[in-house]
Amino acid sequence: MAEEKTKNADEIFKEFKEHSITEFFRKNSQMLGYAGKVRSLTTIAHEYITNSLDACEEAGILPDIEIRVKEISENRYGVYVRDNGPGIPSKHVGKALASVLTGTKFHRYMQQRGQQGIGAGGCTIFALITTGRGIRVKSSTGKEAYTCDLSIDIKGNKPLVNNLVQIKPDFRGLVVEGEFGDVKYEKSEHGVYEYVRRTALSNPHTSIKLVEPDGNEAVFPRSVNTMPRKPRQILPHPLGISASDLLDFAHISESRKVTSFLVDSFSRVTHDKVRELMDLAKDVDFDKAPRQLTWEDATRIVEAFKHVKWIGPELDAMSTIGEKQIEIAIGNILNPKFNSVVERKPQVFKGGVPFVVEVGIAYGGEAGRKNGAAVSGNILRFANKVPLLFDTGSCAITEAVQGIDWKRYSIAKFDEEPVSVLVNVSSVYIPYSGVGKQAIAQEDEIVEEIKLAVQDAGRKLQRFLSGERHKSIQQSGYKTIMRYVSQLSSDLEEITGRKKEETEKELKNLIDKRYKSLFKEEDGETEQEEAQSAS
Amino acid sequence: MAEEKTKNADEIFKEFKEHSITEFFRKNSQMLGYAGKVRSLTTIAHEYITNSLDACEEAGILPDIEIRVKEISENRYGVYVRDNGPGIPSKHVGKALASVLTGTKFHRYMQQRGQQGIGAGGCTIFALITTGRGIRVKSSTGKEAYTCDLSIDIKGNKPLVNNLVQIKPDFRGLVVEGEFGDVKYEKSEHGVYEYVRRTALSNPHTSIKLVEPDGNEAVFPRSVNTMPRKPRQILPHPLGISASDLLDFAHISESRKVTSFLVDSFSRVTHDKVRELMDLAKDVDFDKAPRQLTWEDATRIVEAFKHVKWIGPELDAMSTIGEKQIEIAIGNILNPKFNSVVERKPQVFKGGVPFVVEVGIAYGGEAGRKNGAAVSGNILRFANKVPLLFDTGSCAITEAVQGIDWKRYSIAKFDEEPVSVLVNVSSVYIPYSGVGKQAIAQEDEIVEEIKLAVQDAGRKLQRFLSGERHKSIQQSGYKTIMRYVSQLSSDLEEITGRKKEETEKELKNLIDKRYKSLFKEEDGETEQEEAQSAS
């Protein structure tokens, strides 16, 4: 210990360095979802597919996506993704696909699959660190078409566009092609196939074709020929923003005064409401330029927000999977005996961010954790219609579903019975717990709302199960009695001389009637119980 | 639908913007661990305490840390952290505490608690977004002492140092003080108190005092007066690096030729080994400057690495908690009836990154998930001696422990019996799954090694439990027989005339002897069984 050199502060800080965000993600690519060979390949498919779906949605195009995965050598695969979307203008393609923290989605309040501007750039980083080469792009916006190679200057987080060649714009869309090392194609519940299948189920307006490494073509045709409701970009609601947010918006605002800034930047703020705010926050000069607002001003305005009566946030800005489609999806995946789907009304979290929860519960068939089906988990998670296959344990959906007292819904042990739960959370801002966007942070309001949705669906399940149980008790009682009817009838013939067939027929009628009335009574009881447990 | 405006590519990309990493983390602060009020406060304590411990360790100082948490108003707290470390020179303080992705630890192969250069900057961002104010610092390196205010220019990720005042350097260390909103002090298993307590247990050379908001002083005195083995910075092992890593090191190398670059930059590479590499990678020019290496060169060299016989990575660069200290820690937290601790030999993952696993299993006392103790989880996770309190579900430790077939170790259901497992993983690079560093990514080699360690400790537990069970069976058998000895002896006296007392004494001796031999036999069987189950 004595000869161990210890350092003083100057020596320690001599090594002080700055790093770029691309360097950071190169070193910690597991944080982007590149952990494990199978998962890494799924992450690549996920990033490109969600980008395509978002672009098509924004351009109002029914998506047609093709993804080809080709094995090149051990742990090295080629990935090709083609869409029929709006394409990317060549002057933006570098930033869009070969840098991180750039994009169109960062400050938007709009339901989109991507929201960070990291995903596609992350793929290019991963291609670079595992093969030394970037990706190849072909795109047409209808006006301009080109091919090019994309790479990244890692130290500077700068895109490098090479070999840009203009071609004939006789198509529309984007083709991305790259080679990736340290990946593996596997047809497991965490693999590309399962990801594509679930994407198709939650996006019925999409046609997806997956060509697997063995040449097998899995085609998921579109089952709906209309675009889903287009998510609208909305303004943030006053109750959903903090002083820090307010200042942030103020600093990018083009309004001349605080008054017009508030009306222009936030939902539900009218000039009348601004007058109320001015009364409540007398120390703030509402005539100055927005960028001159101080933290104290912002705090006062946010405080005043809380004392004004607002119309709630706009809730129709989101697009859900839809009850019918969830039923079809569950039917396709699990082929259950019973299916209970609930779409709740939109809610808000953090005071003003709208979100909406949809839930489907499946019972029987291939539902349940212990079932031998391809899907071994019993919780199917989606966020903005994107399947979440990883980080199950730290997700708000998992927490909510596992926090349910399943016994109340006639499920003794959730993990051991043939029951599965599908949950989709849609929002203009999904609070993902990590950069890899595979789990929703456990915000109280979201967890609570998911629980309520599962309970709603659970009550229908409970009714079904108690019906099933009564039926089975009744059926076995009925059978037992019927077994004796014939014997009894012939005994009675001996004693009374009355014909066996007659007695038998009458007795059977009598029993059938009795059992029918039993059914009714018990159905009544069930509903009563259910009403109690709901309170 | 018809009137919905759809956008073409030019319109979509008109809104294209770049964002700074600080902007990103401000918007997604939950990714840094700021999700939920209690957790956010713990994250703040965690970042400052780990920084202090790392600094003291590097400077060879026994850490003396004081942390004060003061309630200012609802959901708003003051946090004060003081250490006796080396201090921070004023010219570095901005970068160190008020920016992200800057630091001394990024490219090091050395076991440290911090490794990303994000933590402390994240605290300053969180202070800014919840209170509009940065933090206040007082520091002395022994040569220079000062106070200052720190803030961040979020758009540019630039630190802002204000009100810097030189003071008398009559102390050494760092004091950080700030106010934080949207936080809450709670004495739960996720709170600051529990975090500090577990830190004290895994860092016995540290003295920590926590002053809680109610004024209560929790003092955790140091229990060991010597520094733990100092982690050494090591060079990466050739088998642990990829072509991408090799190029990265080549580009920052000051060596003149590839030959000397390889010897200087990697562990176990001698000039003899370089000659072997030159034979294996004939197409590479080993005389050129390292920064002229191409991807093809790097691929060839990495391929050649695989065909040379190497001495394994340096494994003595890491510092563990230690078996004895884990026993004390478990005793303190859980007061169990039985305690089985295992420290495994260091291993490597990804071919060349060394890590070491320590495990302790506690049985009885307050161990177990269903126990009413303060610690409700039954898996206590540590990484480089830092307690991990969040993201339990997505951690390699959780996966490994839950993947154990506990029945083999006489535990019917892991979650329902009074059993807890403590695991500490130490490494020169912990592959955290998220930026918030609360879970270890599920790398196969790490999960496997944790499993082996738990199984080692589990075998001791199994032996103890089967001993316990035999004892209890034997004890009840013994008692039953003894109950009859007296009756039998007096019956025999009637029949044979032999004195009851004599017969009773002899019978008792006989039974005692028989039971002693039984103990031995069954112990023998147990070990045999155990040897089988270990194979």
C-alpha cells in the first residue's frame, strides 16, 4: 500500500476529456438495445420499420414494407428495408440516418413511434463498430432520387455522405441496406420474425413482407385499406408544463410579447385566459418579449396556470389500435377460448400530457406463460402500436398487470393459468425508461390507468370464468342425475306399472327445466358479485 | 380524412433540427434515473456519493462523507454533500459538475463507480429544470480553494461558472449544495436512507453521516481503517477488443509504428507476440503509423489475435467487498439464521474484460421477499460496490438468481421462503443497461458466472437446510421415543423386577448413542447427494 502512488487533484484532472454523444453510444451500444446477438438484430429491424411507419403515416401513404435478412457469415447479416414512404431529400439524408439527436420529432407533441432522433443513427453506429462500414441508401421523394453511402465521423457526431449519385425519380420511398456484425437471426420470441408479426397485428393498415435468411417469405398483408386516424400535432396543455418547459418554449418562440406567446404556444390559452393569468401573476410583465422571461416569471405563470379553470387537454390527437383489431390480433397470436377487449378514454399524466390505454385479455387456447406457444410471455406490450419485446421487468405495463389482484377475476395465479394480457399505450410523448425505448417508465398515472383498464377487461373475464365454472358444475350434476333417470324409470315401471319410456321422458323434461332456471339464477348472482367487486 | 393535409418529404424535413445531449437528457430525465420523486432524490445522493468515493479512492484517502437532506417546501429539498477527497481544481469544476460526457473515466479500463461522465452533470440539469437554479460548490485541493455557482447552457452543453471566489485552502475536499424540485424524502427501500446504508455496508472503509429532513442523524462509522485494494488501471486484453476498438486506440496512440502501438496499448502483447502477429497477418504493414491502419488491417490483426496463445487478462486489478464484509453486511441488514458467502475467481466477458462476482445467501431472520423488513426485495444488487435499487427486472443479477433451480437447494419457491441473495459484480467496465446505471445488461458470460456463484453458495445452504430438517425429524423422533422410555422401564420393572431407574438410564444411553450415529450417517448421505447435484 505504501508504494501505491496516490494522485492529487491536478494529476487526476490532467486526463479530463470531452466526448461526443456518438462516442458514448459506441462505447455503450447496449443502452440503444444492442445487447445480445438476437436482440441487436431485432433492434435494427425495429428502428427502420418504425421510421418507415412514421414517414408513411405523416405522408398519408398506406405502408408497404419489405425487410430482407441475409446471413453472410457467422454472426454477420445483411439487412435490407424498403418502404413506399415519402423518401428523404438528399440534403437531409446524412442527418436523418447517420447522426444522433437530430430529427423532426424532438419538440413535437404528436403521437409518433420515433421521438428522439437516435434510432436510425444508432443503426449506422452499430454497423460501423461491427463491420467498419456504414449503410447504403436509395431514395426518391418523387422529385429527386439518388443513391449514396452513409457513415459517421464518430468523434464529431457528423454524418458522412459519400458516392451520392442522382438517379431517375421513377419511384417513391426509401431503401436502406447494411451489413451488421455480432448479430444472429433466431425465430424466438425476441427475434425479428416475432417483431414483424406483432407490428403487423398492431398496424393492420400495413403490408409487411419478411424474407428470412433461409429464403422463406413471411407475408403479412394489410387487413384494413384505410389509413388509421392521423395523429395530430397538438400544443402542450398549460397544466402539463413546468417553469423549465415554459422558458424553453419562450426561447424558441417567434411571438413578440408574452401574451401572444402564451396563446400561440399552448393549448386552450385564449386572450381571455391570458387576462386571468395577468391578474394572478401581477409581478410579471406580459408585454415583454418571450425570451426575456426569467425563471421567476415562469414560476409565477406556471403557478397562475394552476388557478385558472381550463378545458382539458385535446384528447383526440391520438390513434389507437382499436378494439376490433386487438380482438383479431389476440385471436391470431393466441387463439383463445375467451377474449375481453377494453379501450379506455384518454387520460393525462404529469398534468397535461394526453395518453390512452387499450387492453385485451385472452383466456385459454395458447394464452399464458406456461404455454408451449411461440410467445412465452403472458404480457404483450405495445407503445404507440410498436411491440416492446425487451426490458419487460422495468416497464409500467408489467408493473400494472402484475400488481392486479387476479384472484378477484377468478385467476388464482396469473403466471400459472392460461391467461395473457395485451396492453397498448398511445401518447404524444411516451416516457420511455431508456434510450432503447423498450419499456415505459413507471409514471404513477400511467400505471394506475393501465390497472383500471385491465380491471375493466378482467371483470368480463371473471363473468366468463364463473359462467364456465357454473356450467361445468351444472353439467356434471346434470349428467349424474340423467344417469339414474333410466334406472329409476324402469324401477318405477315395476312398482307402479307406468311405462318406463313415459316416466323417463317426463323426468328428463323436469330436470332440463330445473337446470335452465338454475342457470338464470346463478347468472344473476354473478352480476351482483361483480358489481360489488367493481365498487 | 380527405381534408387532412398530408406532407411531402420537403415539408416533413423542413422541421429538421439538431439537439444537444443536455437538451436530450433534460427532455428525457427519466433515463438518468429521474423518474418518480423518491427515486429522483436517491439518484442525486447516488451520483454525488459515488463521485466522492471514486475521488477519495483515487487519492488514497479514507472517505468521510456527510450528506444533509432538508425539506424546503412540498416536493422541494435541499441536498448538501461534503467529502474529504482531493477536491476539484477550479479550472475543471465546470466540466466536472456542470456538463455531460466529460470526465476522466471514459476510456479507462479501471474499476470505478462512475464511468460515463454523466452523473454529476445530470444532477445540475435536474436542479435547473426543477428550480431554475444550478448548484453551489466549495472546494479545496490543498493548494487552491474557492466557492462558485455552477449552471449549464443547455443548448450548447456548456458549463457556466459564476461568482468564483478564492478562499483560504485550509481544508481539503468538495462540498456540493443544491436545491431540487419534484423530489421527496421517504424512508423506503428505494429511499436515500437505504441507499446510504447499503453503501456503508459495501464500503466498510467509509464513514458516512446522513442528516435526514427531520433532523435525525444516521451515522455509519467506518468499520475498517485501511483502504481497500486500490483498483488499477489496466490495458485492454487483445482478446477483448474488436476491430473498431483497435482503430479507436490507434487513432489516439502516440506510438510511431503499429508494432510499438500494439505493445504499448494492450495487455500481454510483447515484441515476441508482435512477431507472431506479423506472421499471421502478412498483408498488414506493421511499420506504418497507427493512425494509418485501415478497417481491413484492424480486422486482420484482430483475427490474428485469436490465433496467438495469450496469457489471460490481468485479474488483480479489481477490488471486491470481501467475504467477511459481505457476511457482516448481510448480518446487519437481515440478521439471518444462516449465511453462505462465496467470492469467485475473476472471469472475463466479451473475450477480455475482467470481472469478478461475489455472492452471499441469507436464510431465516429477516431474509426473504415476504418478510416485513424494510428491505422487501430478496435480491440485493451491487455493481462495483454501488447499491442498485432500481430497474430490478432488467438486471443480469435478477435474471441469474431467478434462473436458478432453487428446489435443488431445498428452496421450494424462491419468492416465498425466507431467503435473500446479495450479489456484487466488480469490473473495469460494467455494461450497464441504461444511462441511469441501475441494472447490468444481460451479457451471457456475466449471467452464467453469477449463476455459478449462487449455486456455489446454494450448496452450502442446501447442506444447512437438510441438516436442519434431519435435526428436526430426529428431534421429534427422539422426543417420541423418550416419552415412552419411562413407561417402558416401569413396565419392565413389573415383569422382570429390574429397577426402573436402571433400565431407564440404560435405555436413554442406548437411544442417545443410536441418534448420534444417525446424525453421522445422514450427514454422509447429504454430502454424497450434494456432490451429485454439483456435477
